[in-house]
Amino acid sequence: MNVSRDILLGKILIVDDQKANVLLLERILHAAGYENTTSTMNPRDVCGLHQQNHYDLILLDLQMPGKDGFQVMEGLREITIDDYLPILVITSQPSHKLRALQVGAKDFISKPFELPEVLARIHNMLEVRLLHQELQNYSLVLEERVKERTAELQRGYLETLFTMTRAAEYKDEDTGSHVQRISYYSRDLSKILGCDGDFVDKIFFASPMHDIGKIGIPDFILLKPHSFTAEEWEIMKQHPLMGAKILGNSQSPYLKMAAEIALNHHERWDGGGYPNAITKTSIPLTARIVFICDVYDALRSQRPYKPALSHANAVDIITKGDGRTQQQHFDPDILAAFKEHHPLFSDIFETYTT
């Protein structure tokens, strides 16, 4: 595996009450070239160590005496400023995996260890963590630029967009074209709906970030070529909340809108969406616009589990329904605008598909 220098310098904490497991993981990491690895056998020390060192990855055993891994994660959530817990749990209990992911873990390693799996999961999590930190750094820079209102501001937002796209492309190589198309669909549909210039400008740059929360979904679920199990679907439905956390608490109007879209773009007009099952105009206009754009592009795009549909078929499904997609899922005014101007969507899809 070709591992970049930045990843090898990532700060890693091993937490396990079994000395043999700690030594094994240390040997694995040192042999692979990781240079900044520490460990503790006392779970009560983890929060303090993380506050001092801000680890890029915590390898956390779940079954420990005195304070188990779930309690450790609760403590870490209280002290984590950026809402991103870089935790890779270690467990031999299949029933613990879903619970761990639901309370904040990003992935897991099964016991007994398998060397290729251990190294692959550590590498992947550190890469995502570096992208997340880069995004946070960009956000801080952008907030300062908003205050200064300089001509450099818009270029900075574009840089954020590119960073976001790279983070998403880490998970899905087709995402680059998809987010570009979403940007143009959303802009043109907003104009048709009579939105003002400021709204149109912001949604153009904010809408491509709608699925950024997927960087927090484990690969074995996100890239699965077949239908999800009920448990996997519940995990997948967490990505709007993850996206809103990643983008939230920013002074940037672009990132504020992006967080709003990320949280709500799977809500439906009739209340059948997620994560909050809100209805009608309780759903922000931004999210209602991006929702129909996202559905159209998903229908037009090939996926491991489905073929790409023609423009005519996609329009027919959105405007008439097919069982899974129904007219009542969409804002009636936005649906009417789509019906009248759907050739614009086809033009954008053909122009920005590589």
C-alpha cells in the first residue's frame, strides 16, 4: 500500500486493556511506517490524553473493565470541538458494531486481527481525517474573509468547494461530475422559481456539498452494490446529520446554506423523508430545490445496483411516480417548474457528464 508521508505522521492512540493486543497493534503500525503512535491500557486516561494531543485516530477496544469503549466515546463526544470523533473501534462482538457506529465510531476492526484489514482501515480513516482537518482550516479562513469582505472571498469559497468535492470523491469516484451537475441544476431551477440573485449565487456554491456527510459512512455500506439491510440503512440515513455537523457553526453564508441543505435534502413534501420527517414548507426551500435535482441526477446516473435511465424516463418517474418515487414527495411549485423546464436538466446532464 502506498501511504503518503502526511498519513504516516498522523497521531494515533491505541486503547486496549490487554497488553498483548497493544503490543501487536504497535508492531503492526511501526512496521507499516507510522511514526507517531502511543498507547494506554487505562480507558479513564483517554479523554485527558485526547485533550492534550488531539489524536488523528483512536484505536479503541470496546470491552474493558471499569470504563468500556462506549463510555469512553461518550466522554470524547463531550470534549470534541469539531464534532468529528476519529474513532476506529476494536471488537469481537458483531452485536457491538452497529451500536458503536451509531454513537460516533467511524469504522471498526474485528478480532482476531487480520493485518491487511487493520492497515487498510487505519489508512482510510487517517486520509478522511486529514481531509476533514483541511476543510476545517478552510472554513476558518473563509469566515475571516467574510468579515473583511474582500474580492478574494469568492475564490476562497471555490477552494472550499473543491476541498469538499475531493473529500466526497474519496468515497465515490463519480461524485465529482455529480456535484458539478447539482450546482447547475440548483442554480437554474432557482432562477426559474424567481429567487433573488443572492440566493441563486449561494445555492450554486452550497448545493454541491449536500452529501458531504457520506465521508462518515463506512465503505462497506456506502459502496455496497446490493440492497442495504435494515441496520445498514439506519446507518446510511445518518449522513445528513453528519453533513450538517461538518458544515455547521460557520459564519460563512455559503457554509450555513450548505449545512441547511445537507441536513434536509432527503426530506419529502409529504413527510416521508429523513432524518426528521418534516413536511411542506417546514423543509427549507434550498433543500426542496436540491432534492428534486438530486433525484433527477440519481435516476440518470449508472450505479452498481442500477442502470442509467434516459431523460424521458427520469422525467416520467418524477412527474408521474413509479412506486418508489411519487409526485407527493416534491414541492408542487418546484415540480411544476421542473415539468415546464425539464429540457434544461437534460442539457446540464449532457454538458457536465465526463
